[in-house]
Amino acid sequence: FEENPPIAKRIVIKAVEAQNARNAAKKAKELVRRKSAFGSGGLPGKLTDCSKKKAEETEMYIVEGDSAGGSAKQARNKENQAILPLKGKPLNVEKANPVKVLSNEEISNLITAIGTGVGEQFDSSRLRYAKVIIMTDADVDGAHIRTLLLTFFYRFMPELIRGGNIYIAASPLYRIRKRSDHYVYSDEELKELKNKLGQNIDVQRFKGLGEMNPDQLWETTMNPKTRILKKVTVEDAALADEVFSRL
């Protein structure tokens, strides 16, 4: 260090910056922990909660925007399904420091609604919902939002992924009507069904979840008897994180 003062100075500056970042992150996490205290008084205003309080019997849908949020609120089972709409795209936690992440309103609302806290304050016993379900549009923007959320959970709440609490709801791309309604989830599936049903069919392309009627949203994406839920594994989240880091 005596012989290389510029290098020594850079090392010291980096160490001090790291210490400042740790202190700031600790303060931000403490703020989130205080806001996350269990009880309806501390819950975010955008959250439409369910009536049941036992976590093992409840689930929360994270939805894309107020339009989809409105349909989901009408479609849901009020007893055990909560709805949290997001405004715009979530923060890219890969690029932001912990202080910015935990100070972000949408991220803070998400952490508060889930109830566990993050980092050293994470407490699985305070989990408010057994299933946290990401429900976005079946398009590029929806996939981007899903990746942003997966990256957040992988970076700040990996315990939820390891515990099998994070899910992705598969939403349909098309409705085909011929005597009865058929919902399909890919272009390949659409082609197959068209060949099977033949002529005189009505095809509706869903541009987003907000375009669906509440009964359609319930039947295809929220009804436990008919919906398709994909449980997120550590491998899924790690892949999302790796791709996001690279991009």
C-alpha cells in the first residue's frame, strides 16, 4: 500500500462505499419491517385482501395494472383470494442498490402485503399467503414483468421460492367458440384446435387480462378446478436472474 497509494486509495474508497451501502440497506430493511407489521392497518391501500386469515388457506394474485386488477377483483373468491395490482413495470432490482429497491413504493407494497420482511428480517411464520401468484398478460410485456418479479423474489425473498410459495398463472391467448367455448394458451394449440373443430368457428384474441370478462378470467386463470398454475423452482428463478444479469 505504501508503494502503491492510488491502489490503496481505491481499495479504501470501495470498502467505505460498501459499508455505507450496508448501513443504508439495513435502515431501509428496518423501515420495511416496521411497515410490514401484521394487521390490516399496515397493509397497502391497493391490496384487496381476502376474508380468511390462515395463510395455508389463502393466495395473493399480483396482477398487471388497474384494468386487470379490476377484473380480478370481480372474478376472485373473496374468501381466500387477495389481489395486488402493480402500477407499471416493477423496478429492475438487478440495476438498483438495496436502498432504492426497498424505498420503491410498488416493491414496498409487495413486501408489506406478503408480510415476511426481507433479508435478515425474513420470518416465514409471518407469511400471509401460502401461494403468491404472478398473473400477467400473455405477451412480451407480461413476460418482462414476470421476469422482473422473479428476479426480485430470487434476490430478496429466495426463501419463498425454496418453500414453493411462488407461482405463475397461465393465461389464455385465445377463446374459440363453436357450440361451446374453448380456451387455448399458444399458437400451436390454436392451430391444432382449428383443425379439429373445422369451419365456422369464432376466434377471439385476448390482448390482455383486462380485456377478459370476470367470468372468463375466473374460469381460465383463477378457478382452482380449471386454472393452470406453474410452481416456480429455484432453477426457474436462477435462470431468470442469469438472463437478467446478462441483459
